[in-house]
Amino acid sequence: MIKFDKVTKIYSPDTAVLQDVSFEIKEGEFISVIGKSGAGKTTLTRLILGLEDPTFGTVYFKDKNVADLDASEIQKIRRKIGCIYQDYKLLPGKTVYENVAYVMEVEGKGNSEINKEVPKVLELIGLKDKVDNFPKQLSGGEQQRLAVARALVNHPDIIIADEPTGNLDPYNTYEVIFLLEKINKAGTTVILLTHDREIINKLGKRVITLVGGRIIRDEAEGRFII
Amino acid sequence: MANLKRIISFGFQDFSRNKGISVAAIFVLVVAIMLVTELVFFQGVMSYLILQVQNKIDITAYFKADTQEQEILAVRDEVLEMSSNIKSVEYVSQEQALAFFNEKHKDNAVLSQALQEVGDNPFLPSLNITTNGDPLKYAEVSNILENSDFGGLIESVDFSQKKDTIEKVYSITTNINIFGIIFEIILTIVAMLVVFNTIRLGIESSKEEIATMRVVGASNQFVRGPFIIQGIIYGVVAFIICFLFSGLFAFFLSSKMSVILPGFSMWAYFLTNWWIFALIQLGFGVAVGVISAVVVVKKYLEV
């Protein structure tokens, strides 16, 4: 589904964030990418989303070179990917309901479908009583659950969760991880980027370890070892 | 179509939810539009003044004392058809010329006495010709009069004596017009920059939001659209405020302006040209609002 082929990303002449990175993610996989801050985890997601182009090498999404796609094709790919971020990246001017509905509106879905799907996802995520609240009126855990709801509502092919538990307490952390596992069991590919040792060790799934922009380990049932 | 409806609805939603930014943008737009409106009023006043000055400039063709009135009236008709630049031709008989002189100098005993000593009516019958104000046209008319078939009836044409004055007045009015246009352009640019900056500050607070919209796959049009709609709303609301304000301004200041400029009614000028005011205010407001939104959002849409 996603393939990195000898990808190198250099920002300024002497800042190589990723160096010669190659790996493949198959459909339905749950893969964790671990590494310290600055190891290049977020750059991986930006390359998949087409927000950056690799300096060398190629990133493929469903056999298509992401760097070769035009704006409308990139937008289509982004709609197939649900993103969850540490800082939530919600739309502050929209309510809980509108934040989730926006993703469907972007895709041009009809109002009847939106009115059916959004309440369903919000109920699943436990936010059905807060539909009219704005993000700033929610707790950190609720905001992250809203971000998960937004990522889920379009039934994406992939969920990319970039440090999704970084701002959460242990209770909310496990709630989010449990949700991601549940989504993965339903067939969605999940890419989890984290530096949370406990989560990785409990998951027992494939782990790619990044150090200084290079992959030093790629194990099917990996543990957090840096 | 569904997308357009959504974009419009998002635009209205953002407009009503970001009250602080909306009020600030409208306020600055109102100031800018009023500035442009003042310049339209200024142009009106200037045009009126120029017209008044130009109407006071004429060419006088003096006929020989023995010329028959019928002949002069025939010349008048010919002169009227001579050039499209001739606005009017007025016949002044010897008697009328004397009456005008007496009326004008009724308090001047020396002149009245001098006139009595002359005995006969010394004034010649004449035609007062008014053109569109361009000195070149005056010269053209003057030449035609002196060299035409009826040139033998004419004693003199006083254009050459007035030539310098006419050229001076014309040059002043032209300069005032040019200065007005330059002033207008500079003020409009300044006003546009101020509005652009205010809208830019408003959109900059949505920088993160725009980034998020892009990540979830929103097309550029879908991201940009609501901001453009907001720009249009700012422009329309500012136009309504300015139009009402201009009307009130013209109505209440009209009498005061008439004292300074007799014959000029600001209110009548506004009523005659209301659609020009509306077009300029609406066009300026909406254009500046929309252009600012497009330019600022474009910056954040570039990957």
C-alpha cells in the first residue's frame, strides 16, 4: 500500500532528516514507527501526505509515485488517509459536529449521508453529548477523541497517528490506543508514530525504529529499543 | 453546486463567528471607501468649478456699426453650424450693449459722464460665442470668423486680447484635474494597503486552520472559498454603511456647500450620480475584500 524506496529528505544543505529509508506497509497492517524527537517520524507522514517531496528516492501510495501526482490527485490521497496529531489540529471555529462533518463535506458527500454518519461516529467515540461544543470547550482527551472521530468518519484506507497520546493522561492514552487497535481489526491500516515505550511494548506489533533519520530496526513483533 | 452552497455557508458562518475580525475589517473598509467617496465629491465640485470658469470665457465678434441686425442674425446661425465645439452664440445689439454698460457702471460717475460726452452710442453690435473651453477651439473659431465670407462685416474679434487669460485658466483647470487624479490614486493605494493588512491579520489567525484543511484533503477552492465569501460580505456591509453615510453627508452639508459654491447642490449631485457612488463604493469594497483574501490565502496554500 505504501512503499518508501531509498528515500532521503534534506531540508538545508547539511540537515538530512531521512537518509536512505526503504520499507513497505501492507494493507491492514498495524505498524509503529519509533524514534526520539527529530528522528524523522513526522517527515515520514508529510512525505506520505504529499506535503513534502523527497530529495532523493520515491514514495509510493498504492503504486503511484506521490511526488508525480497533481494537486487534485494529492487531495484524493489525503482524503483516504485519516490523520491524528499530538496537537489535535482541529478547526477551532467549528463545533464538534462541524469538525467531523467537514471531512465528509470536503469529499463532496451528501447532507443525508453526513447527517447519518457523523452522529454514529460521535457516539462511537463518546462525544455525542458535545456536538455543539467548540474544541476549546473540550478537555485534551475529548479533543483527541474528536480528532480520532474526524480521522474515522470517511472510512479511510489508512490512519496515521502522529504522537496521538503525547498530551494525554494514561487513561485517555489507552483509550486512544484501544480505539486504534479496534479500527485496525476492522481492516484499516494504522501507522502509529510514537516514543512511548509502554504502548509499543504492550502492542506487540511491527515496529520500525528510526535513529538519526535511518532505519536501524524493522521487526514484525518489535519492542521499544533505542 | 453542493460545494458552492457549502462554501457560501462556511463564509457566512466564519463571518458571524469571528465578530472581532469582521468588525475590524468592515471598519477599515468603511474608512477606505469613504476616502474614495470624498474624492468623487471632490471631482464633482471641481467639474462644477471648471464649468463655471469655462462658461465665463467667450469670444466676442464686434460687427461694423452699419451692419443690419438681419445680417448679424444670419451670421449667428452660420456660426452655430460651423463647429461642434461651439456651445452657444448670443447676439448683443448696440442698445443692449449700452444698457449692460450703464447697468454695470451706474455708480461710476466718471464713466457715465464720459459716455455722455461721446454723444452717440459708441458700442458695436456683437456676437458672444462660447465654446467647450479648450483654448485651441477658441483659436479655431476666431480664425474662421476672421477669414469667412462674412469677415467683411466684422470689425474685430477680441479673442487675441483674451487668449492669454483663456490659456492660463485652461492650464490651471487641467492641472487641478491631473493633481486630483494623482491624489486619488495615491489615497486609493494607501486605503487598499490598510484594508489588505487588516484582512491579512484576520486570515493569519487562521493559518493553522488552513493547514489542517489541506491535510484532510480540502481542495484549494474549498479552503479559499469561505475567505472570499467573507471578503464579499465585508465589501457589501461596508458599502451599505458608506452609501447611507454619503447620502446623509450630502443631504446635511448641501446647504453649507451652497454658501461656498452658489448654484452647486451637493444633495442634487448625489441624487443625480447615486448609481456612480453605489458602483464605486460596492466595486471598491468587494474588490479590495476579495483580492486581499485571495492574495493572503494563496500564501498559505502553497506547499
